[in-house]
Amino acid sequence: MGGHQQVNGGDLRIRRRWNGNCGGRREWGGSSDRLASTPSLEWKIRGGAAAAVSARKLGACLWKLTATTSGGGGNLRWQYGLFDRRQFQLTKFSTEEATKWDFPNWKEVGYSGRRYKKKPTSMASAELLKPQNPLIELEKNRNRTRAKIEHRMKKVDEEERGSWMIRTEHQNLVDGVKRERRKCKEMKIVNSKLLLDIAEAKLSAKKLSVNIEKEKKARKLLEDSCNNLVKQIEGNKAEIGGLIHQRTRMQEEVDRERKMMQLAEVWREEHAQSKLVDAKLILEDKLVEINSLIADLEAFLVNAYSVTEASEVSSEKPLKKKLRKKKKESCANINKVETNLPRNKDVCKKILMDRNPHV
């Protein structure tokens, strides 16, 4: 931003420059860019001689203009060229009120056009008015430029506000981008972990599939072996059934043979018992006969050998002993036969009960 002002009544030119921003360095002057200093007493105007002007008046005006645009910090209104007359007032002296650059005293001095026409002035006042006209123009230009500067400052404030809002939004966006980047990093870490978990899950799934296939093969082998075992068991069951049938048949045959053997034994024992009974009867008959013979012999011996009793009795004693011994033996055999008969009867009864349990 820069500004340029030119005085219409002469060759006096005042420039104001800003280096980039409004708060930068201000420079005054022409091509030499020197700072403002105390003006000279004479001003050379193009096309005329030097005019005698009040140095104090011109110095006050230039000092005011210099104070409005001098750099180096201070109030913001001074930095941006906004001069406040209430903050900068020169001391008033009674002798200098007519020559001082004071807006309230214009009408008293005769700067107004209407009063100037009514009151005649001298050559000195005319010469004083000549440099004042460009200063008035400069003041007007200054006011215009100040209004422009204020307008531009408002725009700058709005732009700064907008830029501040943009900066805040930009900062928010930067913070959001940082957060998003952080979240992206976290998501990448989580994704890497998930990828590792997925890879492990895939490996475990492959291992499980291999194990399942192995188990399926083992199951098929077990099923085949179980089917073969079932078939073998069925065949063995059939064989066992046949063997059981044979066993039952053989058991029946064995039982039948055993019963037949028992019957044969019973019949044999009955036959033996019948023979024993017959032998007993025969022995009893023989014993009766022997007893009768012994009695007959004793009677005969007693009658026949009455003379020689002593010698004969001594010779007959062994014969009597032998006869008695035989008699005892025959009695013992008879008793044995009698004791064996009831036992055989019990065996016969058992066999009959086995054959006919209802008897």
C-alpha cells in the first residue's frame, strides 16, 4: 500500500511509503528519501521568485504531517497515519495565533474566502496566503487519504479477521489432519495386527483343515475296519449260533446217553440185586440144609459113638469149629446183601424220578 500527494500551487511534493504492511517504515521527501526537518524560510516556486513565508507556520504544518506518518512504534493511529488533533496540540501563544496552523482560527485570520473578499489585505498577508493554499490542499488531500486509509484499514481489519478466521480454520484443519494421521497410524497398527491375526487364523485354519482331512481318512479307515469287524462278527455269530445249536444237540445227546447209562447201571444193579437175592435165598436154603445136616450129624455121632466119647469129642472139635466159621461167613454175606439192597432201591427211585418227574 502506498500513497502519493501533489500540491497544485507549486512544486512541493510529499510522498508517503509503506514497506509491505501498514506498521512498517515511513519515509518522507523526494528522491533522497530523507526525513522531514525544519523547513527553510524561503520556498522556491517554479516560475517565480522566492516567497517570504513564516517559518514557524510552515514548520508547524510540516511537523503535524510528519507526526501523523512517523514510524517506530507508538499508537496504532500514529502508525497508520491517523492523526488525532486532540492528542497532539501545540502551545498557543497570543503572538502566534495568527500564523499557527490551527483550524479553529481560520476564520479569525481571514482564511475563509468570504471574509477575504470583504477585508482588504496587504501584500504581506497575500504573500503569507500563497504558501497556505497548497497547505490547505495538502490538508484536504491528507483528510481524503486518511479517509481512504481508514476505509482501507477497515478492509484490512476485515481481511485480517477473515484471514484470522481462515487461519483458525486452517489450524483446525491442520489439527484435524494431525488427528486423522494419528488415527490413520493407529488404524494402520490395528490393521497390521488384524492382518497378523488373519494370517495366524489362516494358518490355523489350514492346519485344522489338514487335521480334519487326516481325521476323515482315519475315520474312513475305522469305518472300514468296523464294517469288516461287523461282517466278521456276523459270520462269527452265525458260526456261534451253529456251534450253540450243535452244543445243545450234543448236550441233549449226552444227557440222553447219560440217562441211558444211568438206566443201564440201574438195570445192572437191579440184575445184580436180583442175583444177590437169588444167592441169598440159595444160601439160606443151604444154611438150613447145613444146620439140619449138623443136627443130624450130632445126633448120629452121639448115638454111634457113645463108647468112645472122650476121644471122639476131642476129634470132632475142629470139625465143629469149621462148620461154625462157615455158618458165620454165610451169615455175614447175607447181611451184606441185605445192606446193599436198600441202596439200589434208592438209585432206582432217583432214575425213575428223573424220567417221570410227575410220578
